[in-house]
Amino acid sequence: MSNNFIKVENPVLIVEGKQADNERLKAESDYLRGTIVEDLQDRMTGGFTSDNFQLIRTHGMYQQDDRDIRGERQKQKLEPLHNVMLRARLPGGVITPTQWLGIDKFADDYTSYGSIRLTTRQTFQFHGVLKPDIKLMHQTLNSIGLDSIATAGDVNRNVLCTSNPVESELHQEAYQWAVKISEHLLPKTRAYAEIWLDEEKVETTEDEVVEPILGSNYLPRKFKTTVVIPPNNDIDLHANDLNFVAISDNGKLIGFNVLVGGGLAMTHGDKATYPRCADDFGFIALEHTLAVAEAVVTTQRDWGNRVNRKNAKTKYTLDRVGVDTFKAEVEHRAGIEFGDSRSYKFTHRGDSFGWVSGIDGKHHLTLFIENGRILDYPSKSLKTGMAKIAATHQGDFRLTANQNIIIAGVAEADKAAIEQLAREHGLLNDTTSNQRKSSMACVAFPTCPLAMAEAERYLPKLVDDVETILTKNNLADESIILRVTGCPNGCGRAMLAEIGLVGKGPGKYNMYLGSDLAGSRVPKLYKENVDEAGVLTEIDALTARWSTERINAEAFGDFVVRAGIVDQVNISVRDFHDD
Ligand code: SRM
Ligand code: SF4
């Protein structure tokens, strides 16, 4: 099935120029090995040197330091307190109780923050692992059947799947496809096993193709894939390069509509960068799924911009070569023709909290975890509570793409005990408002090196204030999809929010308005460089108008567009910037 040797028929589609340094780095890395092994033994520094700083990302780690203490260490002429953040690979977000207990213990024993951080892509991160403990971390993960391969770097990342797959047969099938796609697109190099698990190096012959899909230089940029089941766009498909929208007949999965070219990141002030919704290429039967996934990846591999990383993602390739050209190439490579798109409708996003029952008579409890940070706080021992649940739970856990967790597959007889544990430890709280449940933030300070403003640490108080404003404006039962990201990379998906705050500088945010409940359009810039007090003043004025001027149950994002407060950004998003 591999297309590694497909000739690029139209070289004009390749961007000419001096290749980005990351291309050299990948080419020289000996398939992602670099000199990581040697670097690990160097205890003169807590960090990784030269290319290894980037290469460890393809093994699921980022070098970081605590930005709260960076200045103080500088004054003392100390190097930053280097450590790594690890991001696990967890297709569809499924993790067993035994695995949970394993990561819970590792977080206690070897991470400086002591937390398990659920992410916006259905997995978890450890923050603050010191160099001497990194190998042990990978071996611990391996011993419980987990790894962190390809969760970062220029590869296909963790594959998402609509949560709660045990709710119906359709969910189970979709989840299986997420796992298959993840496995199919994984790097085939044995670098991870050799470096972290001490497996022996198997020499390859010169004519052996090590990476038949990703190629020896891997992809031009990160690549993101989802499997999503309408009507719930809980994984926010428009943030992703490649999406398989499940099409069913009588509850049975028959194929997918394939949507290509979504992505949310931009750079402040650079109009050549923008968020973009994915284009619908059409319908494929189930048996073509892996071939189409591979064809989209290899087309992007061959045509993606390797000169300018800011324009390297699939969304820019589509706009540069044209959607029809890209689609035709995918058809050619996969040996299929896309059928007419089947009809489907997304009506909402987010998670449904509380209990639901499944087809097999089992029950599933979705817990709201503010910012996805599982930690023991003075007022609520979330981490202890999760560990206690894991110690008795017979089913599994499902991490959602909204930083929450589902305790899945609970027998009727065990429901009460699980619920009691969740309540005792603050994991379940009937007073959590709808507004809080509809709000999300990225990590930002202190660990993210790219953060320009606070996000995770700002959100709880922001939501308190927004709740007060909504009550004052007679909207106590309403909620707005509110998201904060500490910079325009968009990890908290503010660029698919009804109100999106994008960090500009300390305490300053650009304010975007106007996505919809289904997440089918990106919001538009409303005000620039607003401080925290200004954010509240704006939200007060806007929601006061929403309260009195809205038609029927019009959602906030639809209201601001209809009332002309912001222009609608159309699906193609080429009108995101005004000129
Ligand atoms: Fe992200 C980089 C955290 C989802 C777009 N992201 C980062 C880094 C690793 C910073 C860095 O490069 O050094 C952040 C680490 C912070 C920390 O201390 O943990 C980071 N991203 C996250 C997470 C943990 C946010 C969260 O609060 O949950 C999410 C982890 C997902 C996962 O498990 O794989 C996360 N990142 C996203 C999303 C949302 C999504 O995929 O649904 C996006 C926007 C969608 C998209 O890709 O367009 C996103 N992250 C980025 C970008 C911009 C990429 C680009 O196209 O330019 C960067 C920076 C980069 O790659 O250069 C980035
Ligand atoms: Fe860091 Fe920016 Fe991503 Fe937030 S959006 S986690 S600040 S890179």
C-alpha cells in the first residue's frame, strides 16, 4: 500500500528555496535517533543539546523549565531548571485502571508538579521529569502497555475519536478505526525501542525502506487526525489535518466522509498565517480508510512547504495547490474516487456530564476536570480520588478531547460506590455551572515556553466573573463556549470558540467572537490587546445585548454574527483577515 516512491508529477507544487533547518535535522537524525543516548549520559546539563532538543519531541517529550523561577535562577547564574514534559499516545483516549494506577504513581514519585494533565487531544502529560528519570519513565509506561511515540514532532499525532465508544456499536467500530489509523501512520523506525527500552539495534540494509509512509525526512510539520461520529463534534474536527466523519446505516458504520485541511494556529501580525476549517473531499467506503489516510499523509509529505515552517501544515498546502488538485492526487495515490458527500449534521460539541447507559447495560460517568489538571488541591483531592476509583473500577477510562474523563463500563452494582468516591474527592459536584463546563484553557505558564499570557491559571477566576455577569444579565442558565489560549498557537482551541481569548502579552488578550455550537466556523477578531478588566467589560456589554436582543434561544456565537457585531468568517476562512 505504500506510496513512498510515487513520483511527484508536478514539481511546481513543491516550494523551492532553502529548506528549514528542521529538514536537515530530521535527515541527519538516523531515523530519529540523533545522539540522544549519549546526551542522556551527560549530567553536566539537565537539558538536551543541539538537535536532540528537537528530536526528543518525536519520542513524545519537550524540554521545558519552570518560567516562574527562570529569572531567579538567571540572577543566581544557574542554568534554567531543565526537565521534560511527556505526552502519551492514547488513540481515542482509552486507558485502563491498571494503567491509570501506573501513571498516578509515576506522577507522584518522579514529576515535580505531581499532576496528571489531561490534554485537548485525549491524552495525558507529565510535567517536570528530570533527565535521570526519563528512561525509567518510558520503561514504566512500556510495562503497562503505553508509549509516547509520535505524540509530537513532524508526524501523525495521537488520533482522536468521539468519546464514550461503548455507548453503541458505532462507537466501538469508530474507536477501532482510530486505533488502526494510529498504528498504520506511526513511524516505523525502532529508535524509540532502542533508546528508551534498551532493545537491540537491528541494522538496516541500504535498499530497505525504513519509513514507507512518512519518508526519511518525515512530514513537513505536525499532522493531526480524527474519527468523529455526528452529531457530536466533540473532537473539534476543524482543528485537524485529516478527519474521518462516520457515516452509518441503521447504526452500522458503512464508511466515512473525509475532511482535509483544518488547523487553528496563526502568528500575531502575520497575515500569511490563519486558522482554517477542513474541506469535505467526499465519501469513502470503509475498506479504503487506511489507503486514503496514507494518501493524504503522503501527498502532504511530498507537497507540504519544507522551506517555511509557518506555512507548512496541510491547510496551507491545500490553499497553495488548490483543493481540487490535492484531492485528485489523493484519489490517484489511494486508487479510489471520492463519492458524493453523505449527509450528516453536527449539532453540538463538548462532553455530556453525569451518567449515561450503554448498549451492554453498563454505565458511564463523565467527570468535569477543570483545565484537565488532576492534582490533589487543598479543597479537592482529585488525584487521590481518581486513584481510589482506579483501584476498584472494572471497566476503563476514556479521556475526552475537552480535558475531561469518563469512567466507562460500570456495572449497575458498582455505580453507587463509584459515584460516592467521585463526590467525596470533588470529582463530581452538582454545583459546577454550565459556563464552567463550557470553558477551556491551554496550559500556558509556568511550563509552556511559548506562552505570552496566562491561560490555565487565569481561567477559574475568569469563569467566576463571567458567571456573575451572566446572572446579572438574566442569563444564569445559559453558557458560552469560552476558551483561552496563552498564545496564537491555539492549543486551547480558542479559534473555535464563541468567545476566544488569545494571549498577546502579560495580562493582554486579543478577543475573537462568533464560532457556533457545532464548531463549524472560526471566530473573528473583535478587539485587540484587551486587559483582564477590559475582557469583563466587553463580555458584560455583549451579553447584556445578547440577553435582550437575541431571537428565541439563539446561541451567543450566532447572535454576535447576526447582530453584525463581527462578520461571519466563512468555511474557507480566506476572509479571516480583513484584507
Ligand atoms: Fe499545542 C505547541 C500544549 C493541543 C497547536 N502545545 C505546544 C507546546 C508543546 C509548546 C512547545 O512547542 O514548546 C505546549 C506545551 C505546553 C505544556 O507545558 O504542556 C502545547 N497543545 C498543548 C496541549 C497540552 C494544550 C492543553 O492544554 O491541553 C494540547 C496537547 C494535545 C495533545 O495531547 O497532543 C495541545 N496544540 C493543540 C491544539 C488543539 C488541537 O489539536 O485540538 C492546537 C491547535 C490545532 C492546530 O494544530 O492547528 C495546538 N501547539 C500548537 C502549535 C501551533 C502549530 C502550528 O500549526 O503552527 C504549537 C507550536 C508549534 O508547533 O510550533 C504547539
Ligand atoms: Fe503554550 Fe501557546 Fe499552546 Fe498555550 S496555546 S499551550 S501558550 S503554545
